[in-house]
Amino acid sequence: MRYGENHRRQTHTRIVENASYGLRQRGAKGLSVVDLMKLAGLTHGGFYNHFDSRAALVSEAIAFAMDQTTERWKKLTNDNANGKRFEALVADYLSPRHRDNTKHGCALPALAADVARSSRNERLTLASKLEGMIDVLIELLPDEAPQQARQIATGAIATLVGSIVLSRAVGAGKLSDGILDAGRMTAGGRTRKPQRRCDKS
């Protein structure tokens, strides 16, 4: 039985989406082609009808996962008042809900270390999508100069990702919650200006 192009596109999307969930749960090195296809309910026989290589599928799955996070950020910030958008994003990211939901969470804490040791194409995909995530945060900093806004946004993402990585590594509990709290204070404090000290004479 021959399927139309629309069916092929739908199947391709299903493979990528399910691969993105599996990779976030088990890492970029933890799944073979057979495993990745099985996640979509398919056999590995049709893999090369959709992808040139495993790396090509992994790259698409990374892009899909990071796009999901970016869209979530945009929706979240649109639902909050201007002055609270940055803080709302930080609070949502560094929440127990996100820590405990690797399958649907941000790809960076789950995959960045693996991608650093993977193919150039996977690294380029992650870098490109990371730029988009930084741009989302920059838009939340209209009162900052462009260079300063980029530095703040990049530092905030590094803090967010590192906090999730460590909070997951130690397992849910008091220490894990403390890491999330510290990350929220650090990333969310980006607008605090140093107060001038008035020396009393």
C-alpha cells in the first residue's frame, strides 16, 4: 500500500517528536536507531526513508525540543505583566514541576553535555536554537543596553540550566529544592541595581 506525501510528513513529525521526548529522558547517547523508531511505534526498517543518519534525527529532535521551550517561554511571558515577565519565566523554569518532568522539559539540561561530544551538526543545531532562546530573554530587558541585555540573558540561561542539572543530579529533596531556590534568586535578581552608599560625615 502506497502512502501520500501528507502521510509521510505526519510520520516524520511523529518520529521527531517522540525521539525528542526519549532523548530528554535518556540522553543523546542512550538510544539507538531501533530505540528511536520504537518510540514512534515503528520498526527501524523505514528509518532511511526519513533521515540520512541517526545524527540527522537527533538534530531534528533537539530543534523540536528547544522550539517547544521557546514557545512556552513566549506564551508564559505574554500572560504576565511587563514588569514581571522575566521573573515569571525564571520561576517557571526553576520549579519542581520542571525538574521532575524530563520528558517534556527543556532540552538543554538533558542534552547539552551529550551534544558537546556529538556531531558538528548536532552542536550547530543546539547553538542556533540557543541563540533564539537568548533572543527571547533579551526582549524582556527593554531598559538595558543591547550588549548588557545579551550578557544578562546569556548568564540567566546558564544559571537556569545549571540549576536544573544539579537539582536533578541530587534527586528531589531538601538540597534539590535549595538549588532551585538559589537559582531563582541569582537569575531573578538581574534587575537589582547596586545601592549607593552615603557616607555620613
